[in-house]
Amino acid sequence: MTQMASRPGVEKLLEHITACHSARLPGGRLKFFIGPHHVGYVWPALAARLAALTPDVAVAETVVLAAPAAPRLNALAAAAGLRFRDEDFDVRTAVGQPVVALLDRGALTDFGVIGVGVHLNGLVRRDDGWHLWVGKRAADKKLEPGKLDHLVAGGVSAGMTRVQTLLKEGGEEASVPAALMEGAVEVGRFDYAMERPEGLRRDVIFAYDLVLPEDFVPAPNDDEVEHFELWPLARALRVVGTTDDFKFNVNLVLIDLLIRYGLIEGEEAARLRAGLDQGR
């Protein structure tokens, strides 16, 4: 057992995991259906607003949007006064199932619709051990401004695959050439339902490892990241295990990484792994 895996750090790591599983569903919300497909959860007040807008929404013990009206979901969300981010996500009952509608990313949490994302561990192997590229989110980001983040992370927009998203975000966020990004390997999946100030997050995060050459230095290519730093993995463990400095879902992917790379072992690793695997 490494000294860094002492109990205080492990308790903080468990706290991060618990925070991402804070929603108890339906928990006062109503199940939201599009035709026969259960795709989310909405508060009764939103259900009433939607029903007042159109007879295509029926509210009883559940909320049902008639299937033929599915293409108008975004219009209904806008008419109900929900926030928009001008980026559509696919609406499905579960990852891998057929798309039944499109919904703007800003309204996902109001409808409790699953959002899929990708996170990339940018790793470098040096003579003194494994290191991790860590980004700092811009101070004006709407979500978790100024928090620490992965080298590359992003939501999977409508019609895109996870790999396409990785390539796109790699270039936009960190100037990672596509030829390097092709070495990314999928290493994990994390499902959680979380109560957040913006609403209900039902996220599915797919994690990837990418071993980068020592001479590669990422550079921000948009306004989402302030800068990148290369950290020894032991530093990442110390920060995740003692602070809330990382964005909430980044913690899950890093805990998994630290277990896989042997910085957390034994009983502590088993406890954390059980927490990471819940929600699947």
C-alpha cells in the first residue's frame, strides 16, 4: 500500500464518487416519455408548463410527449423558457439505443435526459514515472469555471460518435494532432445521476487513455482552457484525495486511472471500484 492511499485521501475519493450519485429517482419528478420510450424525468411544474403549450403532452402519473411531436421537443423546451446552448444531443432510452428525438444541451438537465461524454487521460511516461496532463478551465466557463480538468473532455453532440468527438475536442481544446489522437484507447465507462444547481445530470462518461510523447506540449486552441500543466500521478492523487479542485466528473475518471496504475491498491481500491461501478 502506498502512503498516498492513506485513509483520509480514500475517504475524500469516496466523497467525490458519492457526490456524483446524489440523485434519487424519480424523487418527486415524473418519468418523461416520448411515445413508449422512457427518456428522462421532469418536475411537475415543468410538466404543467409543457402540457399548457400543446395537447401533444399528457400529464398523469407520467409525462408523455406524443411520438409524432418528437421533432418539436426543442421548440417546446424553448417555449417553456428553458436555457439553450445551441448544441443538440441525441435523446435515447439508453446508450446504444435508437435516437427518438433531439434536445439542446442546455435543456438536458431540465428533462433528465442522458448526456454522453468523453474524457481523455493524457499520459506521459518519463524516467521518474507516469505523468498526467491537467488543464485549467477558463474562469468564464458556465459550468465549473476555474476547475481542473482533463487534457480533453467533451459532450457527444447529436449524430457524432465518441471517437469523432475525441478527435474534434482534441484539436479544439488542446491542439492534439489527429494522428496522435488515434492512439487513444477506451478504458472505462461511468454512469451516474447527480443533482446539480443546473438540474438533473444523468451522464454516461467514456474514459480513454492516450500515451503522448515527452516532447508534445498541448496548447489551448479555444477559449475553454486557460493552460495545461504536466503533473506526476502522485500529485494528481494528492489533489483529488484532499480537495475539490477538479471538476466533479473528472474525479471519477482519475480515481479509476489511479487504481489502474497502482497508486491505490488493496481494500481501498476495492471500495472505490465498487463505488465507480454503481449506476451501470
